Amino acid sequence: MKKNDIITLKITDMTSEGNGVGHIFAEGSPDNGMAVFVPAAAVGDVILCRIVKVLKSMCYGIVEKLIEPSPYREDRGCLIRKSCGGCVFRHISYKSELEIKENMVKNAFLRLGKFEDNGIFLPILGCESTDRYRNKAQYPVCADKDGRAIYGFYASHSHRIIPCEDCLLQPDIFGKIVAETMEYINRNKIPPYDEKTGKGLVRHIYLRQGYHSGEIMLCLVVTKAEKGLFRPFAEAITAHYPEIKTVVLNINGKNTNVIMGERCIVLKGNGEITDIMCGNKITLSPLSFYQVNTVQAERLYGRAIEFAALTGKEDVLDLYCGAGTIGLSMAGQAAHITGAEIIPAAVENAKKNAAQNGISNIDFICADAGEAARVLCESGRKPDVIVTDPPRKGCDTLTLDSMITMSPSRIVMVSCNPATAARDCRYLADHGYNAEKVQAVDLFPGTGHVECVVLMTRIE
């Protein structure tokens, strides 16, 4: 094969990135043929495929013409999905998407984790609403060829911004607020940040809304603390949109791909909003971790509570606790809970959340999860249940070893990355634990992401 070859291809599989997979068979070849990965294709499609990249063992192509459409195809809207690349499954039915995601979790545990398919996999929990479900959006800002500030989303695998006035995953009001924010920026000739030169002021516009409360936080990520420049805007935008309870400047002057800086300056309100999660009032700051799909997060946490099987007598350790949402949801069924989180603002939110809900049997440690687990382990702490909700990279060895040494009867792992969850659960399985249940939960319809909850029990 060579670049720009056009071939007829049948799509027989799909990756977690939303690429259709077909195979080119050489005449008389005994193997499975060379794999061709094609974005925006669906299982069952017969296409004319233009080869755009040839590697030693695989090719990448694009759909030149759809000859025979897949029965799984369904146009779920969005004018920019092909260029944006965020919603990789919006060209197939949601039922098909759920089947793919369920298999993503299952294959991670079977192939990467080397677990057996002996009834541990529960049917995926799908989402009732596949649009407008996100409570958070982060819009990168840059200058167009005429020097005007524009916003949107990054194209797949790049920092090229695709303009977007209304993302179907975000609440309607987000598009209106960000458009008005950009109008102020351009009217006052406030320079957007340029990644190449490091010059400019505005990097991102960040919005967060409480699903149950309706309260909105508007955060401008900027390179310098230009408070005087944005105070008039904060007054005007909150007067226009009473849902906006606070406006914050987040300062990030570093040459980095990380969106948020560590310092926040409040321009309006108190720098926080509130919401309800699993019946508890939750206070959120710009740096607090909070699941972006509130309704599905409550189902996710409900399954974690079920797996923890608390009776009211247990000592629980909640690692990577964020604003404390999981631990707080379990507090009424446990004797005591300790949460550990490395971000100070999130820990302060967690303490406030416990206090305002009258929950006294929970405390929080501001520390890296691995270090917190090590210190608690060395102090002789022996929790009955450990709950962990790590970032995409999963748990480090220190955290896993400390968990194993503390020897809880149950470990409940919540994960946004089935691959690292399978890896970490394999490590626990090799050190005295058994995988009892694996539950896939879709919090991100349309995208290539899926969460899972895993119950690991100690082998007596």
C-alpha cells in the first residue's frame, strides 16, 4: 500500500477512539491482513477508503465514499464533530456505542488484566440523556488571522482551535455566556494567549454549573492578574445572567499544556458555587474535582456504595477524594471515613462540605494519595474498606503497596480509564485480592471515554 491509494474496504471492528477497522488481504496471504483504521466509519460499512498514512503493520485512511452504510449508523447531530474529534461516536446509535464501551471495559480486564470472564462483568449503565449532560466546559482561546480572539475546542491530537458556538454536550446557556465574554474581550482589545510566543493574556474560558442548583461559575484563565481589566466585565455579566454566582481569575503564566494555574483571584461572589450530590450539599471551587455528568455520577457512586457493603461499623479510607463526594455519600453507613487529596482547595471544599451537611465522622488529609496511604499504613491504620478514584494514569506502586499492607477486606476502585484500572487490579490480584465485580458506567455519551467500578475482595 502507498499514500493516496483508494481501496474498497469493509469495516469489521471499531476502536475506543471511534476509528473503524478493516483489513487488506494480500492475495494468498494466510494471515488476517493489514489493519486499516478509518475515522467516522462504523462496523458493517463498505467504503471507498483513501489511504493517508502507511506504517509497517497498519494503515490509516479516510472515507472517500460510503458504498453501503452500516445498519448501526445514526446521525446524532453536531456540525463540527469530524473536525473537532471530541465526539467519536456521534455517527452511530447510542445502543451501539454502549456495546462498544462495555466491550472496552471487558477487554481491558481480559486482555490487559488477564482476568477470566467468569461472571464478574455487569451490564453497562447507560445514560438517559446523551445531550446537554456536561456541567463543565473549558474553551481554549486564540487569535484568528485578523488578530481577533476566537474560542472553540482543540482539533483531535492538536492545539488548532475549531470554532464552536454551541456544543451539544454543554448546557445551552454556556454558549451564550462564552459568546458574551468573547465580545467583551474583543471590544476591549484584550490579547488572547499565543502558545508559540508566550505572549497574550486570555488562555481559556472555564464554566461550571451545578446540575441541581443551577448555579454557574465563570472562570477566566489568564497569564497575569489584570483585576482592573475584568472587574467591570464581572459586574456586567452577573447582572445579565443571575445564574452566575461567582467570577474568578485563574492565573497561569507558565509555558505548559496544563489548563489551570494554582492561584485564583475572586472578582465577584465568593469564588464558589454549590450543588447537590447524592443528597449532600457540595461546595465547589475552580480547582475542585467534580464529575461532569451529575446524574450518572450519582449512579456511579451508588454502585460504589453497593460494592462497599457498609454496615455502619466500618473504617473507610477514601483515596483521591477530591471535594469529598464519594466519602460523604458513604458517611451515613460507615463508622468513620478518612479522605486524602493533594489539592489544598479541594480539601478545604471537602471539609466545608462535611460541615455544612452536619457530617462529623469524616476527616481529610491534604497529601498525595500514595504518601497519605503510606503514613496511615505506618501508623497502624487498618481500614475495613478502601475506596480509590485515581486520575487516568491510575494508582502508583506506593499507593497499591500501602493498600495491600493495610489489608482491607474490600477495595472499591472507581476509574475513568479501564486500562489502568485493569493493570492496578491485576497488581492487587497478584497480592491477595480477587476481582468480584466489574461495572461499566457511561458518563460521557458520544465520546470515547467510559468509567468503571471494580470490587476487589481479600482472599482469606
